Amino acid sequence: VSTQSTGTIGGDGDPARFTGPIVWCDIIVPSYYLTGMEALFVNGKQVHKCLLDYCPTVIDTGTSILAFPPYIGDPLLKAIGKVNQDCSNVASLPNISFSLGGLTGGQEFTLEPEFYVLRGEVAPGKFECQLGIEVSLALTPLTILGDVFLRKFYSVYDRVNNRVGLAKACLLYTSDAADDRISVDLGGR
């Protein structure tokens, strides 16, 4: 899967780069694109329910992974299970979903394993996999949805209206039958 993020600043985005409606999430802290996550799910089963109304969550083009504090990330990692380094079990890993929205309520955004598992070629024709997820209170007391999330969801950053919009990015999948690699063109063309 490509590591290129999609998005735009201001306006309603570039319709050629996403499909479906843009879901707008309230920005809770204007100095960041910090919105609220209500809950986290693995294959439809809730693994974390945020206290109060939301867990602070940043939509961040400058972070390459998903990052969680331990009280959110540990149950997530337990529910996902082990990723085999040789990538042999990626297809059987669960989907993870985030209920995002801020103060006006949430909508679920789902990532399949091909988005949250990082796959790198370590030698010609040899690949290794690892989770694109970090859990550390030292790293962040917030949830950060970085490029792992933004590869699938086109983002529109609207400072004027204090909101961030998310829509499914236009993904053009091609498969190389020789090694089942998936390449993704996020250009929408």
C-alpha cells in the first residue's frame, strides 16, 4: 500500500481524490487538528469506550503511524494479535474502526489490515511485516491518526470552520499476481 497521504487545506477538497460524502469532525483544540474519538472497535467489537464524551485524537499528516496511550492501545493490540514477520497472516487479521466526530457525534472509519500493517521489501522478492501502531504514554497522551489512517481517508483541513473532513480516498488497486503485492495509486486518476 502506498505511503502517500491524501488531503487538502481549506475548501471542500478535490472531488477527484475521494469518493462519497465528506464527514466533518469538530476541532476541539484549534492549535491542532484535534477531534474526538468516541470508541475503538476490532471486527465490530468495542475494545475501548472513551470516558466522558471523547478521547482527544489528532489527525496528523506529520506522523507515519497510529499512536495510542496504553489505556487505549493495549486492548487494541491484544485484540489484533500477532503479525507474522513473514506477512503470512495479514489477510486473516481483523479490521479496526474508529468512531470519530468530536462533539457532534461519531461515524465509524474502518481500516483493513493492509492499511495498518506496514510491509517492506527487505531483499528482492522478500517482504517483512510489522504493525504500523505504537503504544506509549511517553510518545503521546493522545491518540494520533497518522499516515496509516490517511492512506485510506482523504482529509480536508478547514481552520475557518474549526473542522476536519474525512472521506474515502480514491484508491486504484492493482495486483501483481507473482507475489500478491498490492500497489495503491492515491492520485485518483
